[in-house]
Amino acid sequence: MQNTPATEQTPLLSPLSVDERISQENHAIYLTSHPDGMQHTSRRAIIIVSVCTIVLLFGSVGFALQRPHSESATTTSSTKLSSVDDGSVASATNNNEGPQSKPALTDTEAQSSDAHPSSTGNPQSPQPSSSVGSSSPSSGSLQPIPRQATSPTPTNPQPTPTPTTPTPISPTPTTPTPISPSINVATYNIRATELTKWDSTRANAILGYIKTVDIAGLQEGRSDSIPWLTTRLSSVGYRRTVNQWARNSFWKTNLFTFIKEGEKQLDSEKDLVWVKLRHTSSGKVFYFADVHLDVSSSTNRTAELKTALAYMATYMKDAPIIFVGDMNSERNSSQDKQIRAAGFQNSYDVASTKIHITYKTTLSGFTGGTTGTITTNSSHQIDHVYIKGNLAVSRIEIVAQKGSDHLPVEADIVLK
């Protein structure tokens, strides 16, 4: 058996190795045939190295300037920052500066760009950072600081006033002034009909006057005059005492509330007629008593007064008394003194205002209707208004009213 000599086997080259070899051979041939090619290649390499050096230098400067720009973002309004996910500065633009060159990417940065295409594809959308100087978990680079609004610090702050609570002023309690109403009363002898006819002229004159006062005590009424007056006065709000015709009292029901009434016989002919009333609006209570004393005998008048005064002292002591009537006694007579001694005051003496008190309270020449003459005699007032108790007289007047042989005597009484 013939031994075949071993042959040297040439290792197979990969396509990539062939290409590389061909490139090297072509480059060597080019350099051999072109002596200037070596110089050209060297110059190109120097230029490339220089450019890379400059790019790296500017990149380092830009990175060094990135942190100061980030820290002054709140005070420099003209600086705008833009970053990519790996933390490298994309641009730093000032109002007076142009855009700076972007540094070349290293192999590591290129891989990072491939891993984060959104960073290189959209450099205008930086990822926000929530903390100052915080680093990205993937690259460890600093994140830009978002701009924050700052409030100016006042150079001269005004002190805050301390609110004060006003001290309430308590009103000074005042005691209400008690109401002291005034009422006007009258005594009027209207003359008996058997002496003078009860004609319509004088009847209407008397009716018209009574309607002007609050309370009227009448004397010498009769069976034709009192019913006539009662019908007409009742229709306008008056009420009268229920007793014989001679002495009656009329009062306004809208001013007074009736409490009770009574009569005291003084002798065979005379009596005392009274009513107890309450002034409705004020609540003041008082008595109103009416009398007609004997015309012919002073002795009889004194006796009649004695009975009347004793009766009033016994049964009318719980309230003030207004005592009116035809006393047939002049001022300062024994009967006037007798009444004042029992605690009464004569309105002629104590009234604040006095009107026509020099008139005689009787007319001369009365024959009916509104006849008669008013005369003056300062001592001849036989019709009186007395008060007793917590009362006062503000006015007394002898009224120039015709229709009887007497003039009415009117007084304003204050219920204190």
C-alpha cells in the first residue's frame, strides 16, 4: 500500500475575513501606487481626532454648565431647559445666545439611545423630575429642576391689627312714668219742667253741651227731660245711673268701665247718687257723686251734708272721689268750709287754669229756650266741683252755655 504524502490544508476563510483581507490588500496597493495617499490618510486622521477632541471638550463644558443653569432656573426667566431620559443636556438656550452643539454619542450612549427611542426621537418632551439634584435610576445623571413661582417678600410688612371686642353698653333702666289721664266732668242744673217748659230749643241746647264732656252730673231732671236725654245720649255712647229723675249722671262708655252704683237718701227730699267707674285705658278707679242740697234752709243743707260726708267716708274710702252738685252755697260759706274740712278741695281754689270764675252760676230772667242774662258776681258760685284723694284739677270753667237758669260748671280732673 502506497502511502499518500500528507498535504497541507489551507484553512477556510469566512466571507467576512475575505472581505477584510481584500480591503487591506487594496488599501496597501493604493498606498504603494499613490505615495500621497499616506499623507492624505494621516491628515484625515488628525482632523478626525481634532474634531472629536473639540466635541468632547465642548461636551464636558456643557455638562459642567448644566448644573448651574439648573440651580438658577427659578431666577433666570430667559433660560429654557430640555433633557432626555439619560440625563444628558440636549440644549441650553439664552435670549442672547444661539443653540450649542450637541456632543457626539459614545457607544454606551448609543446603546442607551437604542433602548430609549422616545428620548432621541422627541427631544422636545423632557421627563419631569420631582426633586432637586435627583439622579435617574438608569443613568445616574442629574434631572432638571422645574421652574417654581416665588412670592415677593414684603420689605416693610404692616402689623396685623388685633381685633377688639366692643364692650356692650347696658341701657340704664328707667322707671316708666305712670299714666295720669285727664277727664273732663261737669255739674249742670237743667231746671225742672214744671217751672219752665221743656221745649225743643233748650232741650237740644242742653243735649249738645252734655255730649262735649266725659261725665255730667245733672240736677232737677223730671219725667219728661231725663227719658228724652237718655234716648239720645245712649245712641252716642253714654250711660246713666238708674234712680229717680231728679239727680242723674251720664258718662261715656268708651272711656269708662262701670263697676257699681248707689244712692243715699239724705232727707225726705234730697239724696246722694253715685257711681264707681274705672278709666279703661289707665285702670284708674274713682267715684263720681252727685247731690242737690236744700235751697231754702242753711240748717237743712248742713244736715244733708253731714249725712252725705259720713256716708262717703265710710263707703268710698277705697278710691278718690269727685263730688259735684248744686250746693246752693256760695264759696267760703259754712257748707263750703264743712266740705273742705272733710278732706275735699274746691276746684275754684286749686285749679291751675280758671276761666270765667267771676260769673254767677245762675242766669237772670230765664223764661225758657236760651233766654237769660249772664251776670258777674265773684262770690256767687253755688254750683261746685270738689275732689278728694289722688286727684288734681288742671282747669275750672263756668261755661257760657244757655238752656237753663243755671250755667254748667266744668273741670278737667287728672287721675294721678
